[in-house]
Amino acid sequence: MTTTVAPTMPWKASPRERATDTAIFLVALLSSYTTVAITPMKGKLAYFAVFFIAYALLTAIFKAQQRGSAAAKDALVNSLVAIGAIVTVIPVISILATVLKNGLPGISFGLFTHDMALATPTDPLSNGGILHAITGTLLLVAVALVLSVPIGILTALYLTEIKGRFTGPIRFLVQAMSGVPSIVAGLFILSAVLYPITKAYSGLMGSLALTILMIPTIARTSEEVLNLIPNDLREAGTALGGTQWRTVAMIVLPAAKSGLVTAIILGVARIAGETAPILLLTGGGDKVNPNAFNGPMGSLPYYIWKSFNAGSPEAITRAWAGLLVLVGLVLILFTSARFLGSRKAAK
Amino acid sequence: MTLQEVTIPAPREITTEPRRSDKVFRAVVTSGGVSSLVILGLIALFLGYRGFEVLRQEGMGFITHSDWSITTDDAGNVVESHFGLAAMLVGTILCSLIAVVIALPVSVFCALFLNFYAPTWLKKIMVTIIDMMAAFPSILFGIWGFLVLMPSVEYWAKLLHRYLGFIPAFDMQVPVYTRSPFVAGVVLAIMIIPIITSVSREIFSQAPLDRIQAAYALGATRWAMIKAVVIPHGRSGVIGGAMLGLGRAMGETVAVFTVLNIVFQINWQMLLGAGGNVASLIILKFGDASPYEIKALMAAGLVLFLLTLIVNGLANLIVKTTGKSGR
């Protein structure tokens, strides 16, 4: 004869506990509503703040009565941790929502087919567009890529394959370099290249500054990727009689290919929206300029900056539309980097 | 059976000497690797070289005085000039300290949430969001901060002043709340939260699992476990992360320039709408600067470069040493 016993799950919340939780939640909601109504505090943030303080305190007090001070502290930290997570996410949602809301009215087909050569930021939105800014940003990024990818990947190779005398210092310096403020990179190109040599604004100057900002991102991510390549592969290459050069070129780099692409995309995402050095170095033209080495070069950040500072409602809408395009670009890059990265991890 | 002609290959040369291809390879890679050293050195060298004249003329006054004026005669010669960064340096430090004070608790709680509270699916989503936030361009934070965030921050600044005005930091004589260091600090805080969160998350995830399980086995609540195991393990790593955030906040240009009102006067009152920032000064003055003033801006850039380099270097050292001891 068998007896069936319903499994008890003591860790699950009983109906009574659930009821008290709901009650606490409702009381906190109510108290936040009344506090905002009677005190001078106003706005969504006030509701949010009062609600969380009330909720955290109420749960803590309730737990203290039920299970003592350790449980009360635990409950309090539970709420705090949740607040931390929510506060981190709120700005992202707010930023994306405002960019979409304010940027969409400025997006039209003409925006992508015209430049600002015959229009000023304060013109009606039907005049002019961001063609020059998009081509400019693409050119700036392309030249920066050509310069920074070899240096970044060579640095990563030095750190993982050669492991020479300078490995420690170079790893340290690459990290220090990733902290160089973008304005300093701009000033450096200004003082070292633009004033003594070319004496004129051009896309190349901007790309040089972006290169400095991009190298550390590429180098650090590539180093991580190359470190994941199993040493067996290198040893196998050497055992087959390959020189180090052939092992790296034929085995290690192909094995790390998608990871390296991820590193490059992350580098592009890092610099696509850089503004400070662009303002100092490119001159910000309003016409489509296909030559990165000569003449002022427009770009999305410059366009946004110029429109935003022009101040009229049309100009601000232009700035938001530019931001929407820029954020879209960064998000596409970021998502593709994620996708490539996760596909590699799955293998 | 016929004799077969057998050619014996010449014995292969056995040597530890690297082949020529390897020598070239090593030389190329090493030169690529040393480039970061060269670039950093060149930055310091060129900014120092361009700013030398101004630095020599102003001496220590460059970082202890706070007037920024230049007078030229009709021919464009410099008659008189005073360049001092004190107000800008104070402003930079004030803004970035506010940012770290706000961002640190939020990031640490968020990192704890991600590591020890969140279910896996939520963790994945949130990590993606936070990494994405780190890739947002700074001009986006600046314009969003100016048009969306500033009105509500101003409102909270007024409340802070009314109820906590007896604390010197929240005190002010003239009620001007717009474009204050506090607003800039909040914008910077939002920008550095992803950095501090991801560093803290990394450090917390290295907390020894056996000790975590031991704490739970002894009946610890989640908070008791965190207090006993995770915090002692991750404390200095979190400090390093906070310093990385501080370095980033100090060098931030466009976002701060958009929301901060720059005034050449030392101001420690964070709610008052008058602040300073070295990086923003460079953008502000660059547009119509004479060649001599450009030199002063180069010197300011050098000061900023050295400041961020020191902060970042220390931060990386701290993060690195804790990362090792954790394993």
C-alpha cells in the first residue's frame, strides 16, 4: 500500500505571505500618492522616490517583527539592490524614448539625399539634410579604421604571442591610453600635425584623433579574444614545422577572426559619436566632401552640435533627428558586435 | 632486384635561430606594440612643447590663479595676459566627485543585483543594456541632460537647498539653479554608472564560491553573505572601478559643456549655476582664440592629460592587483 503525500514547498510564499506583500505594496503606493499630494514635492521622480522609501521601510519593519533584525536588514538590502538596478536602467529608457519621440518628426526621405550647402539649421525642415554628415562620418571612420586596426591588432599580438620584455608596461599603457580624454587627443593632433604640417582642417585630422581613441578599444578586446585561442593550436602549428609567423598568420588569426571583427566593431561604436576632437579638427563643412584629405569635412556629431547651438525649434528638431540617426548607427554596430561575439562563444 | 637510385635529402638545418620571416614578424609586431608608448609620449611632449611658453610665464600661477584674460593691441601683439586654471580645476574635481558620489552606490547595488539577485534572463538583458549605455556618444548625454534631465534636477536642487541648506555644500547666496555643477555631476554620474557597474560586477563574480556556500550553509541571509564574503573580497576592486569612473568624468567634454555654465571664479557651492571644467574651457575658448591663447589651451590640455593619466593609472593598478588576489 502506498500513501501519496503532496510535496510541501516551504520556500514558496504562502497565500498569507503573498497577501501581506501585496498589502505592503499598496500601502507604499498610497503613501507615495498622499505625500506628493500634501508636500511641495512634485513630478514622476517624487512618486518614485517616496514609493521606494516607503516600500523599503515597510518591508524591513514587517520582517523585523516577523523574523528579527537579520531578516530586516536582508529585506532592506533587497529593496536597495532593486532600486540600484532600476535607477541604472531608467536613463537608458528615457534617452531612447526622447530620442525617438523628438527625432522621428525630423526624419524624412529628403534628409538622407540632401546636404546643408544651401540651407541653414534654422530653415524649415524640408530644406537641406544630413547626406554630408553621413558620408563624412563614414569617411572619418573608414580612415580611422585603416590606421587603427593594424596598430591595435599588432599591439594585441605583441601582448599574446610575443610576450616580450615590455608586455607588462605596454598592457598598462594601453589601459592608460583608453582613459585619454577625447579633447586631449584632439589637441594633440592640433599641435603635432595640423599646426606644423597641414595647416588646414580636413577629415584626415579628425581621423587621426579618432585613431588614438580607437586603438586601446581594439587592442584590449583583441587581446582578450586571442587569449581565448587554445595554446594547443599554437603548439600544433609549431610541431608541424611552421614558423611563428606562419602559425600566427595561418592558424591563430583565422581562428580568432570573428572575435577580432567584434573588437573592430566595438572600436567603431566607441568613436562614431565622438564630438570634441571633431569640433577641433575637421572644420565641419556643410557640403558633401568625398575627399578625406582636403577641405572641411562634415560629420554627424558636428551637425548635431551646430544645429543644437543654433537654438531655434527647427534646429533643435534637426539635432534630435541627427541624434536618432547616430544612435541608430551605434546600436546597429553594437548589436552586430554582440551577435558575432555570442556566435563565437557558442562554438 | 634492381638497385634503386635513392636521393637522400640534405639534413635539415637544426637551429634555435629564428628564421628571417620570424625576425621580420617579431620586429613588426613589437613596433606595433610599442606604438601606444610612443603615442602617449608624443602627446605629453607636444602639448608640453606648445604650452611651454605659457607655463614658463605663468609658473605655478597657472594652476593656482583663476583669471583668464588676454589683451592684444591693434596689430595683434599680446599686451597682457593672465591664464589661470584654478577655477576650472576646482570645477572639474567638484563635478566628477559629485558624479562618483552619486554613481558609486547605484552601481554597486546594481552589480550586486546582477550577480546575486537577478534571474539569468534578466541578468543577460540588463548586462546588454548597460554595455549599450557605455557605447552611447557623449553628445547624446549632453543634449538629453540639457533638455530632459535638467528641469527635474533643478527642481530637486531647490528641495536640497531648502531642506539641507545648512550644510555648506548645499548653501548658496544667489538662487540660480540652472547649469550648476550639480546638474553636470548628475549627467556625469549617469555616464559613468556603466563603467563602475561592469568593473564591480566582474570583481563580485570572482568572489570565492566555497565561501559563499559556506556562508549560506551557516544560515546567513543573502545580505549577511554579501557582507561577510563579497564586500571584503571586492572592496578595493570597487574603489578601483570608482576611480576609473572618476578619470572618465574628469575628461568628459561635450556633455559637461552642454549643461554647465562656465565662470572664472572658484566655486565650491555645487547647487549654484556657476562652475568650471578644464575640458569645456578648451572647447569654449578654442573658437576665437589667438595663437598665444591656443598655447595656453595646450598647456591646459597637458594638465588635464596628466591628471587623468594619474587617476587612471592608479585605478588600473588597484583593479589589477585585486583581480589577481581574487583567483
